[in-house]
Amino acid sequence: MTLPTRRLGTSDLAITTVGFGAWAVGGPWAFGWGAQEDEDSIAAIRHAVDRGVNWIDTAAVYGVGHSEEVVGRALREIPEGERPYVFTKCGLVGDPGDPHANPKRIQAPDSVRRECEDSLRRLGVERIDLYQFHWPAQDGTPPEEAWGTMLELVDEGKVRVPGVSNYDIPLLEACEGVGHVGSLQPPFSLVNRGAAADVIPWAADHGTGVIVYSPMQSGLLTGRFTRERVEQMDETDWRRKDAEFNDPKLSRNLELQELERTGAGQGPVRP
């Protein structure tokens, strides 16, 4: 099947309006969705590609490398000419000895380069189609220095398009001053619409592509969530502790889901 595509910013990537998010594929980790069956994950990736989805979004920290390994296995089962684009992220470094420990936000040049090489190996590719800083650094690395390292990876042919995720306008401006920010990935959904007020307009003004994450609010807005399902989620599923999955917000979100499903939500939604 073929699906409509849009150009990602000023890059040469034409991507489908829906991609395959591989967050949960990583299995248990600090912000995982609980245990996953790798064969089921691979089957889901194959199904998405067969239905026309032409990109996969993953990250090194998802399962401390495991999501990338699963994506790599799926890619090897797909004929080379039919493989989707692969997007991944760096700068959020987990602890292999303790996957449930909070990852650290590190963007020192040597760490970024090491992460890039590890991701290339796990994914089994020679170039990452979109490589993004996952979150702003907390190790003292200036954003201009980190972004300079990212652009070096582009020059070396290891990265096709450079991007960032979860960046605010001052950080975007700092990076853009060094070299063009190819893509931005903010959270955005009916529940969380903050990006529409600042970073998405900034991206439009600067020719930066936008790929939002959690458009279904981590599953809450899929039309298949219930209070009972929330209560039955795996004990290691980070959503059990997330405010959106607990009252009072849970009741509001389930109401919003029902309005969306029935088409009745034509008026303003309670904040």
C-alpha cells in the first residue's frame, strides 16, 4: 500500500503522516510500557510497513538499546528496497546494569559519537535518516557545542537529517545559529497542546520539520482505553504513575476519548 507523504521541513525526506513509534518496543526500563514480546513487536513493524508506513521512530534509551535491536531485526526481514526510514535519538543515556534507573541527559561530544556508533550497529544501517537530541543536556555541554557535533556527524555521512526533541525556543535559536535544525519533535495531542503556541510556529518560520510524539497521549485517546485497562497495566509500566492516567485527569481524558469517538466533541474541552 501507499500512503500520502509530506516533506520533512527543507530536507529530502518525504514521510508518511503516520509513523511507527518504537517506545514500547524496548520493554521494561525507567519509562517503559512493561514487558513486550519481541516477535509481536517485529510483526507489528512489518504490518505497519506493509500498510504503507515509511518511517520508524526509536531511541537508544528505549530499553537501553533493546528497541533499536528489535527494529534492526525487523529491518533485516524486509527487502532493502522496501525498508522504511529509521529515526533514532541520542543524549539520554541509560544504565545497562540498571535499566530502571533514570537515564542521564548527556551531550558531550565523545558521548554523542559513541551513542551514534552504537545505534548504527544495533540498527544495522550505515546512516541514520533522522538523528535527534532526545532532551536538552544536563551535563553542562553548551547547546552550540552539542549541535556542532551533530552537524559533524551529518558531514561524515552517518546522519542524514539532524533534529532535536523537547527543545524550547531559546535552545532552538542557539542551535539554529550554528546550523539549520532539520526537525523538531515536541509532545502534542488533544490533551497536551502547548507546542502549538510556541515551538511549532517557530519551526514553521524556520523551515524546520515537525514530528509530534504521543499524539494519542500514550494510548489514552485511541478509543480503546478504559479505567479497567489502566488498572491492569503492567507494574513496570510508567503510565501507572503518570498524572494523565490517574484521577482527576484520567476521568477528564476518558471523557474526551468518548467525545472524540462519538464525534460529539465539537465544542471546547475543559482544561
